[in-house]
Amino acid sequence: MKKQFFLDRTVIIARILSMYLLVTGLGFLISDGYYSKMITHSDSDPVLINLSGMVHFFIGATILTVHFLWKKPLQIIVTLLGLMFFLKGIFLIALPELTLQIGNNPAQNTWLMAVGFISAGIIIGYFSYFKSDKLHNKKIRPTQNTRD
């Protein structure tokens, strides 16, 4: 019988987050004008802001509910990202005007944000795809099934 590997939840969530961060960073690079306008929140529809808050809230709450782990570096990063999603959702829902004012900061640079998202995606992806085998994945023996 072959032993099978099962990814633990840290690796699964980290892989999803790394893909999201990479795609978002590429979006900031490729569609610079669009994201510059989006960041300033000019003429934002309140319903869309609330929906964005809801999505951030649910993603963050889901990560924190199934993954509130603080022992290994990758676990800490995943939990912190979950916390960031969760807090952004709370602020977009409870304090939308204040949250949108923060987005009007002229110091925000889409190129720097792209570099940040891509860098974070590469780092998290590297640890979750290439360095996770010994740290997180579990090797289990398949159980013998007496019913065939």
C-alpha cells in the first residue's frame, strides 16, 4: 500500500492566498489607471462598498474560524492575512466613510502596491508550494477497507 499525502489547512489557504495576491499585483501593474481610480473611491456606489466589506468580512472570518494558528511562520502569515481581511470587512461595513477617506491618500502608488502584492504572493507561494512538505503536510497510511 502506498502512503498518501494530505495537505493541511495552512498550506491550502496559503496556496489560495498566494494566487490571489499574485493576480491582484498583476492587475495593479497591467491596469494601473483603473486601480488608481478604484483606490481613490471617487463616485463609489455605497452598495458596492458594502458588498466589498461583506466579501472581505466573510473571507477573513472563514480563515480565522478554520485557521487560528500561531506556531509556524506560514501559519502566522495565513492567520494575519485572515485578520487583515476580517478587519477591512468590519471597517468597510461599520465605518465606510472613514475607510474611504483613508483610501484617498495621495501617497498611495499603484506600482508600489503591485510590487507588494506580487512579493507577498511569491513568498507565500514559495513556502506553501515548495517548502511545505516536511513542515505541514501529513503522511498517512491508508486504512484497509474490509468491504470491497
